[in-house]
Amino acid sequence: MSDGWTDKRGRHLINFLVNSPEGTFFLESIDASAESHDARILADLLEKKVEEIGKEYVVQIVTDNGANYKAAGRLLEQRIPGLFWTPCAAHCIDLMLEDIGKMNEFKPYIQKARDVTTFIYRHGRILSAMREKTNGRDPVRPATTRFATAFLTLQSLNKHRNELRRLFVSDDWSDNKLSKTSKGKKVMETILSSKFWDQVEDCLRATLHLLIVLRIVDGDEKPAMPKLSSGMNHAKKKITESFTSNNKTRLLAKLMEIIEDRWSDQMEVKLYGAALFLNPSKYFELKRSDPVFARKQRQLFNDVLEKMIAHRFQKRREEGNNFNPLILEEFQWDNEWVDDSRDLVHEDGDLEWHHVDEAVGASSNLNNSNLRSRGVGESSGPPIVYDRRHGPSNRRLTNEDEENDEDDMNTED
């Protein structure tokens, strides 16, 4: 992962981090102030880091969503065929929030909310009186990004709007000399304005579900990729339902244009669709509610799988090894995808599962089964594909066969 930023001295720094099942680790930070930040230079920097780690160990590169990084990612995918580049999902959603915050329907009211919180936090007596009304809760809610903070603060203000209204009609306010100032009067008018709170509610309808997706992708506890596409699809549906029911179709059209433009331009990458396909709790639910979208995710998974297999076995083909990973007897059981750990049958004993295997003859029975494999000296031909119902066959699986298999699985279920 790489992340560029500019420090107080004006230096452009690029951080490099590595993520694995063990967590995220800082690798290096370099000063790229003297370098032009075009796609080729960025691709060279990222490729150098990939080579230091080892190309065989790096599956994915994540950068921010700038056009130069996007072009650099495409260059890297050409140079390293088995590599996937993806933009930062949190950055993409944050840009959506920024664009929504600039809309004429929301921008003035977001600024009014900032004026309210700034005024309250600058005056200790007013802040103390507000906390007394809200049982110690503050309206400002810091978040990981500036724009998320703005909308979460709006959410908190809306939650405590009745307490804020009571504050600005109380003796604590009227007896305070700040109530006579122009800024104080404007803040009071904002808090007591029904139109202000109506616009705040619209702003929250537009952003609440995007904030939920942002929380998913910005968390460190669980992998976010399997939930990203389904989460974003769900957010768009909820936003559409919210504004359709309130007869605000013109506002909805503007919102969806912002969301779709950002998403399709930056986040429509195959790896996210493949991750959704491999998430049964989301995919099968999606298959029932939106079969067209579900089929698209399955196709994205097929594309990703094709790329991975083509790269993984390219060297074997170049070396003349006619290895076929789909024939059981030729499968490489010592590869990294197979768990060869020998777990104990009982935690307090020394009997291992491979002992059970030897005792019942499971592996030997499997090796002596009637599954065909290509014998030595046989002419090469189309690989044998074992059909789970009809036994070995030389036919290749077509898209129609895939659909039939899927229908059969649904029937059996």
C-alpha cells in the first residue's frame, strides 16, 4: 500500500506499507519532492518495492485515487501480470462526501452547522450549559476524514436538536451577553430554524449509508473487500428509497450522479466483484434480490481467476511441464493453498490426523481409485473433466453447462 502526503515543510512524502494476515506494517517513507509525480515515475517506485518484497508474495497494490496513481496502477498490472491494482475505497467514499457537501442544497447549511459548533466551543459558559442539557455529550464527532467528521457532527447536532433549542431559549442564554451580539443572534436563529433542521435531515439521508460503508472499509478488525460491493449497492438502494418516498427526485438525481461517477470511475475493479462472489452470506442474498448484478459479480470472479491461473502456471508451461492442476493425481499437494498442518485429534494426546488417515487407508484408497490420469507415453489431448454425475468426459464446460449446474444445485437445495 502507498499513501502520499505533504508535510509542514512542503515536502512530498510517500509512505509504503505492507498488509498481510498478521496485520499492517510500515515499510518505508521516501521524500519524492524532487521527482515528477507522473504515472511512470510512480510505477517505477512501486515496482521497486514489489521486487524488494518478492513478486511472488505480492498480490495487490492499493494507492489513492489520483489520476496519476490510477495510470501507474495500470502500468504495474502490465509489467507484473499476476498483480492487481485497486484504488483506496475509503478515499473514494470520502471524495463522494466532499462532492455532496459542495452541493448548493447542502453547502450553506453545513457551513451554518460549523458556525454553531465553533461558536459554542469558543465560549466556555455556553459549552458548559450545552453539556448540562445533553448529559455531557458533545456535538462534534471526530472521524478518520475531514468530510466524514462534518457529516457525523451534523448527525450529532440533529440528535440533540431539542436540547440545543432548549438551551437557546433558556435563562442561561438570555442572561449571557453573547445573546446580544450579531454572531450570537445568528447562531440562535439557526438553532430555532425549522428549515435548517429539514435540510440537515436531507443531508443525513444522502450520507448516512455512505458513512456506514466508510466505517466498513476503514476498519482493521475484519477484511472489508468481501463486503464493499454489496455494502455500496445497499447504500445506493437505501438513498434512492429515502428520497423517492419524500418526492425529491431532482435532488436524488444529483446525488446518484455524484455517487455513480465516483464509483464507476474509480471502484469498478474486478477484484471487488470477485470478493463479493466469494462471500456466501452476501452473494446468495444478492442473487435472490438482484440476479443481474449477481451474475456480473460471478463473471468478475471468473475474470480474476483466469488471470491468477494464467500467471501462476505460466512458468510451468515455459519449462515444458505439462502440469494440469485439475487432474487429481497430478495435483501438487505441497503448494501454499493446501493446509498441510498435522492437527492433533485430541488436544491432550499425541494422536494426529495423519495417523487416522493411515489407519483407515483413506489416502491409499483415493490413490488407487479408478480416476483416470494421462499415462506416460500417451498423446496429449484435451484434459479429462470429471462430471459429478456422469463420470469422466472429454467435453469442456460451457457457459450453458455452468447455468445448468447452478440450476441443479438450487434444485437440490
